[in-house]
Amino acid sequence: MDYHQQKSKKGVKMSKSMVVLFTRNGMGEGPAELQQNLAEKYLTLTLESNDLPERIVFYTEGVNLVCEGSRVLPQLKEFESRGVDLLICKTCTDTFGVTDKVRVGIIGGMPDILETLQKAEKVVSL
């Protein structure tokens, strides 16, 4: 599929080449519980809006969000079921020793992340 092609499933609008980055085990700076709450709320509201990014990228501490025990796994599984690509940094999962705990998405390398960011028309970093 061409990266800039808009996908649509069951009335869901895919924001043309919009990419969301998660670089923390949550969203923003602050206590861990607050970061987790914010990430959960953001993902839930985005799903409810039906205006979804084309891809969500997870690197550095953000890879923990896609692992077993993450409180946002249900939302991330829903994103996947609606056609949103979830890209996870292999170097990061290897470094943190969580590669075998990844439960959603596709593990890729820096070339995949670089290509995603270069082709995106809009990047939102959380």
C-alpha cells in the first residue's frame, strides 16, 4: 500500500500520513501514574473520535506501552484492528529486555522509523 494513501474501515477516517510518537512510558512529564492516565485518555479519545493516525511509533521508554502488563494494551489492540500500524523500535526492546513481552505491533529497526518520519506529513510527539 502506498504510504500516502488514505485508509478507511467502517467509517473510520485515517489522517493522511499522520504519525504519533510515544517516547515515554506514558504521556508528558510528571509522576508515572499521571503519564499513564494521560496516555490512556489520549488513546481512548482518539479512538472515539474516529480520526486515527496512520501509524504510531514507539521508541525509548515508549516501547513499554506495547508490552505485557501495559494498561493501554486494549486501546492499542483496537488501533491495530482499525488498521493503524504500530511500529516498535527493536534496538529499544532489546536494550530494555522486553522484546519477548511485546503484545501488539510490529518490531522494526531505525531504518523503518526514519522512513516513517521522513514520509509523514504530520508528526505528533507525545
